[in-house]
Amino acid sequence: MRMPIADEPAVPPPAGGRPFRRRTVRIAPGEARPYRPADWHDCLVVVESGEVLLELDSGARHTCRTGDILWLAGLPVRRLVNPGSVPVVIRTVRRR
């Protein structure tokens, strides 16, 4: 079962600054999520819990763990996979 992405309200900007949009992505144990470039454009990505396996177009794989901070925009990622037994929770932050 694919877990939904939840958009959250924009964070109020600091004085004179721009607001940010946060989003939470959840991937259930054993599930995969196709990589769609627009989902990750201009996003700072934090793995909040679990481990996510990034499968690249080349077939290479890279595991990201809780606390890892990523930039996925422009990378040759095919899909994100949760190989573990607990849900993966990923938080993204982007400029509004």
C-alpha cells in the first residue's frame, strides 16, 4: 500500500524572508516509490526515520539512513525503496 505525501502549511517567513513549504513522504515497509523529478525539485530532503534505498538508473544502489540530509534534484534516481520492516519517513523543505 502506497502511503500518501502530506503537504503541510507554509512556515511563516522570518522578517523580510520567504516562506518554505514542508512535505512528508512515507514509504511502507517493502514498498517502492517511483522517482518523479518534480517531487524533489528545489527540496532539501531529510530521512527522519527508517532506511531508504535509492536505486539509480545505472542499477547502482545507495542506502540513506535516519538523519541523512540529501539533495535529490537532478540525480539519476529510478526509485526509492524501503527494504526495512518499519515505515520510512522523509521530510522535504522547499522555497515556496
